[in-house]
Amino acid sequence: MSTIRYRFIAPAPMLAQRRPAAPPARGELVACHECDLLQRLQPFSGDSVQRCARCRALLLRYRVDGAQRSLAWALTGVMLFLITNAFPIVTLELQGIRNNSTLAGTVLSLWHEGLPIVAGVVAITTICVPGIMLAAMLYLLLPLNRGVLPAGSIGLLRALAAMRPWGMVEVFLLGVLVALVKLTHFASVIPGTALWSLGALVIALAAMSASFHADEVWRRIGIQPLKP
Amino acid sequence: MTAAHYRLANCHSCGLLSRLEGDGAHCPRCGAHLHLRKPASIARTWAYLIAAMILYIPANALPIMITGSILGEQRDTILSGVVFLWSSGSWPLALLVFFASIMVPMLKMIALTLLLISVQCRSRWQPLQRLKLYRLVEFVGRWSMLDIYVVAILAALVQIQSLATVTAGPGAVAFAAVVVLTMLSAMSFDPRLIWDPLNDATPEPATPEPATPEPREPRASPDALPR
């Protein structure tokens, strides 16, 4: 089997207008990714949400300003992510003794207790994946909003899709709240700066993912299999 | 009409629809391997699911959290943690943890077993309901991680010498593994398999319905398709 090489096709006319990728062509053929029904997309201009005729799975979601929105949320997210990692989440006070914990401190204490696997899972789902996702989004969206497709977009888009289910900041936030309620029975707890920024980070990450449509970026990557 | 009927495959990575020719075909846009269905979907889903079922036993039997204080050492499993929350009066929290840590993993494993068996029997029963069940399993899976995070924070925070110390127990390892394995199991299941028996059973219409597209020109630009 011959290998196919690819090259990017810069969407030149669109660059001048500084617009996101053009909406898909009229009547484009798509297959539902959940039930495999073959169907044509409805023609549209402007924002559009299209669902499968048989199973109502999302076929296409298109927003004219999707890339700008997700960039704004990604920038917000980066700042909140840095604050969340720099400050303590909670401070515990019991008989004059104070003890606080940061996000990294949580991981480290699990590590020292001899549970490296659990420490790894917590580190990956709350620090690594959100951090890498934010960095990847900035790398992708900053040039994209100026009409340039950054190098390595294919690998990055794939990595983003693979990472997305493993970022669990919102579950972690709920976990912190449950832990706080458990602790109030025997000690006084003081919510730290990072707890508030964590709450905001959850919103920023959700909004960033919701307004980012990988499909739009994929459309900019032209199809041109080179002849072997 | 399904895409597989015309040997058209959705790229699992970038979503481009292209014609599948021979084995080992690659997506013309992103270079990913093309498959009509996720490869070995049923076997992989079973493998992760059975591993999760086995680990579910130590996850519930072993202590997930060990609390040491002047009064002695207390070993808490997931269920005794819920009971503690309930008896200490915070019943909304007890319900939350009960749902996230006990109900969700168990229902998830039951649901995946049901989906797998129905697919293997080539069942044509309620495909839309089964698809909705799958979507629910995918959506709700991550929330089981809740108890792991609670223990992690408590273990980091409650380290006050001689008064109280909290350490995570071996049950936490098993429970984290159950959550990760059930998530992997749900990811490797291909929901299109639910619909396949239906598609095979419907007789091919003599003339295509107006909604069904012509297989001749699968894209706006035919050049886009790989030869």
C-alpha cells in the first residue's frame, strides 16, 4: 500500500477577509457517526446546528465566530489555570494548626503515601490534560484567527479529540466541595483563592470546548493526496 | 441507506467521508486508517468491561480511606463512607456520593453488558433506546471519579500530627482502575453496531427515496475522494 503525503492548502481568499472557514458546500454528503445513516447536509448560511434524521446525533455545528469565541475562552482559561495551580485550594484549621493544599500538593501527598497510580490518574485528569489542552488550543487558535493554519494541525486536532474525555476539572471541583462538607464536621475550613478560580476554570473550559468546532479547522486542511 | 452499504467510511479522526478501497486505506485528509466500524469493537469492549467487573470487587471490599486519630484507626470503604455521610446528617451529599460511586459504575457495567449482548445477538429491539443508553453511559462515566478526588484532597489536607491523619487506601487504586476501564470500554464500543442488523434486514428499495443520496457523487468535489 502506497503511503499518501499531504500538504496544507492555504485558504487564500478567506485570509484577506479574515473570516472563518467557509460553510460546507450545499448538499454535502455525510454519514452519521452514531448510526451510519447516509444523508445530505441542509444548505445554510450563518450559524447552524444539524442533526441526524434517524438518531438525532449532532452532524454539524457551525458558528461564524466560533474560532474567536473559543480563543477568548482559551485565554481566560490559561489565566485561571495558572491561578488555580499557584494558590492553595483549601486551608484547614484545627486547634491552631493550619494546613493547606494546592492542586500539585494533592498529587504529591498521594505519591508519598505509596499510591503512584492514583496520584498519576489525578495528575493527568486535573493538571496535565487541561494544561496541555489549553496550550494546544492557543497554539492552534492564535494563528487561525489571523487566517494562518499552524504546522502540525492534524496531529494536534487528533490529540485534542483524544484528550477531551480525560479532562475532569468539573468532577474535581465537585470532589473538593464534598471534601469541604465532610471536613466542616471536625475542623474549620477556609476556601482558598484556587477554589474560586477552579470554579471559573470549569466554566471557561466548558465554554471553550463548546465553541470550538474541530470540523471547521478540518475543512481548512485541504485534501490533496500526492501521486506516488 | 447507510454509508457502509456503499463502502463509504467516516474517518474516525477528522470525520471526512471517503470511499473505502481495499484494506489498509488511509483518510485522504488526515492520514488515519479508515474502517467501516471500529476494529474489534466487541472484543475490546468486553475485555475492558470484564477487567472492570473483576476490579469492582476489591474496589468495594478494600478500604478507600484510612482515618487515624487519637481514638484509633478507622477504615472506610466506599459504602461505609456513604453511610457515615448519611448518619452525620448530610443526606444530600450521601445521595450524591452514592449515585456517583456506587450506582453509576454498576449501572454502567450492566448497560454495557446489555448493549454488547444485544449487538452480538443481532437484536433489532429498540435501537434508538439502546443508542440513548449508550450516550448516557458515555456522558455519566467520568463523574464516578468523584470519590477518588475526595479522598485525594482529604489525604493531602488532613495531615495534622497526633490529631488526625487521612491516607488513601488500596481500594482507591482498584476504584480508579474501574472508572478508567469502564470509560475505555465505552469508548471502544461502536454505536453503529446497534443499527447494523436493521440495515441488513431492510430490503433494498428499487428506487432510492428522495432523501437518500446518490452514491455516485459523494462529495461536492468528486476529486476530493481517494481513488
